[in-house]
Amino acid sequence: MDDSLYFRQLLSGRDFATDNPIAQQMVNFAYAIGDRSTGEAVLVDPAYDVDGLLAALEADGMTVTGVLGTHYHADHVGGSMMGHSIIGIAELLDKIDVPIHLQAPEVEFVTKTTGITGDALVSHSSGDVVTVGSIDIELIHTPGHTPGSQCFLVNNHLVSGDTLFLDGCGRTDLPGGDPEELYHSLTGRLSKVPDSATLFPGHLYSPEPSQSMGDTRSRNVVFKPASVEQWMMMFGH
């Protein structure tokens, strides 16, 4: 199955949205995950430049059959953010009719941010699997940064959105943030992810674009607290 896995990490401002100053500043990663043998792929967090992302996959001979949204913030799924209107899943749906896979608690937030309602938004629970061709992608609900934040585990790749970065983790002082929940997501809900897995975050906030979960757990300060009480003293608001 490894031979058939299609996996691309795409950096905003460099690989797509190259003329967008917000995309350059925010350094978001979008991802494409699919099955080379069937030519099907899903996009993770397509924002800023839907046409550019679709063109990148088309150049690889891949067709987009769905979207995985890590969380509702506009730099990940588009919509309104701090007075800016960002292209995202609403514009994608104008071009292709595909499902948008979200954790159940995030659906209302995505609707408020993007204006999308109805059948396009598919609600999931933690542990659900989205299959693309023969590739299974496990959805892991990791609340904390937002109520319905989710990570994706596929073939020892963990796409973590803003739940976990190589250095640090997502903010918890924005609407829906919960520092105690984030502690349990990092130390409990993601504990099933082996140290051998490679972490692929939602932003380029470190010199390297990815690293092993083992290195992340040993080096990242967010894993230093030994209890939720210590965590709240260090990272709670």
C-alpha cells in the first residue's frame, strides 16, 4: 500500500498562492493525500488558492474527491478572518462537488466562517476512517485549539493541523479554545500515534517542515509538564 500512497505537503506563498501576502505571512500547509493507483485524492485545509491547489494535483494526474478540514479557522478552510476574506472550501465547492469531512463539533463553526451549510459538510466522530481508493485515513478528534480540531493518521504520517507543531502547539485563547482539552489531546488522544510516525503540521513554524513524533515528544516544550496541573500553570490562560 505504501507504493500507492500519494502524499504532498504544499506551502502557502511558495507552492500555491504565491502572490498572496497573507498566505506568505501565515505560512500554512495544505496537504494532498490519495491513492496513485486510482488517481483519487483528498485535500487537507485548502485555503487561499483553490485553483492553484487543483492545478498542482491535476499535474500529478490526481483528481480531488474530498476535503479534510482540520478546524474552522479561515486560514485553513477559507472564509472571514480578522477583516480579511480568504478563499477556501466555498470556492472549491463552486468548482467541484465533493464532501467536506469535519469532526461533529466543528460543523457549526465552519458554517459560520464559510457560509456553507447542508450535505456538503460531513460530520464525523473520532476514529472514523475516510477511504480514498485503497488508502485509509483515520480521523482523530483533538479538541483544544478549537472544539472540533482533528488530526489525520495515514501510513505513519500524522497531519496535525494546529493541534501540534514541531515546536509548540495551537493557541487556546481564540473562540472555542480550551487549554485543558488540548493537554488531553496531546498526551492522551494522540498517544496512539507511534514515535516512528512523521509529524506534518498546519504551519511552517520551524526550520524543518516535518519531523518524527519521537523527536517532537522529546524536544517540544508542550510535552514537558507531567500533569494537567503543571500544564495549566505553563500554558493555561
